[in-house]
Amino acid sequence: MGMSSETFWDGLDGSERLKERVEERAGVKVTMGSDAVRQALSAYGGIRRIGVVTPYMPVADEQVRRFFTDCGYEVAKLDGLKCASPVLIAHVSEAELRDAIRRVDGEGIEAIVRVGTDLAMARLAGSAEFWLGKPVVAINTATYWWALRSNGIADRRDGFGVLLRDR
């Protein structure tokens, strides 16, 4: 399901309720970004302290923080890019995203998560894992990965980070 902020609303419980409603309405199983990122972080193992990049305004940033906190993660740093509209999210450059990744990295950060399905960061996240030496999870990559894995498909793909290549 290619939407992001709504899947984090009202924390873990809200996310699970949304998934149930969408699946009931659609009549099929769905993969949501919030759950996919949670599963991706779990697949890396041992991660507790994260940095998060969002395209959102502070009200949505707090919902993202609440979700990850409910899941047992400490959101040590969060950088909300405050995109002025949903359309402008797609206009954030790789250079801006690189700079945001650097802002949420730091001492004790075990992984970086980027939410916001309209932020194009799948390849950049894979590269950033290499130069940071830690997981960098882009929500789109995680959603694709979790959709495959939750349906028993173990396909691997290089160029998008450890998650799609090795997990």
C-alpha cells in the first residue's frame, strides 16, 4: 500500500486497526509501510536506537515518533523536512535526503529510517548503508521486501541495500 503517514497514525494500535480495516474492505492481505519498516528493523536484529527522516510537518512527525516508540524503539533524532504539500515531497532531491540522513545519524544511532513513500530514496539508502556502516531503511524498499517475504517469496535484489540483498 503506497501511503505512509496514515499508517503511523495513533501509534502501533492505530496502525494495526487501519490494516484490519483495509484488509476487510479490500478482501485481500495488504502490506503497509509502518509494519514493513518495523519488520525490516527486526530483521536486522538488535536495533533499539534510531534516527528518522520524514517529509512531514511536526504533527505527523509526532505520530511517526509515537509509532516507533510503541514498537520499542528510541527515536533519538528525527528530521521532518516540512514539505509544503504532498506533491512537493516528490521534489526533494537526493542531496537534500543525503543531508537529512547525516543530520539524524550520530553517536549511538543504530539504524536510520526514512518514511514518506513519495520520497525517492531506495537506491540512496543502499549507498548510505555502505558509507555509514549501518542499516538505512527506506520505507518503499521495506514495503516491497515485506510484501515478498510475507508471501513466501525469497527473491533477492542488489543495489537497494542489505535488506533486499541478504534478508
